[in-house]
Amino acid sequence: MERKLEEIASEALQMSIESRAALAKRLLDSLDDLNPDEYEQLWVEEAARRYQQLKAGTATSTPSEQVFARLDARSRG
């Protein structure tokens, strides 16, 4: 990842989850001009990057049960 992109990502990760979700939506919306093959290739590359981070121990994962439980708790207010 280029240095500037790493800095932006680092700053974004300090944002609240709501702000990160809004930013993610804006970024994803900006990809609407891609054809389906380009879009799929970007997701394949992202999945590979995340997998490498998990293998290297530079990232952690959260079981889906925990993620959905948190979302459920938030939706209940």
C-alpha cells in the first residue's frame, strides 16, 4: 500500500464506526463506474490482502457471531 493511502487508512480507522461506514459507502459508491469484472477483481485482491494480514499476524478477525450480536444489540438501542 502506498504511503499516503496507509496514512489515510490509519486515520480512517480512528473514526467512529458510523463515520467509517459512511466513508466506506462513499468509496464504494465511487466504484459504480467499474464493470462487474473489475469490481470482482478488486474484491479478490482485497480478500487476498486481508488473508495475508491474518497470516502475518498484523490483523485479527472477529467471529461472525460476535459481529452479528453487536449489530443486534445496537439496533435494539
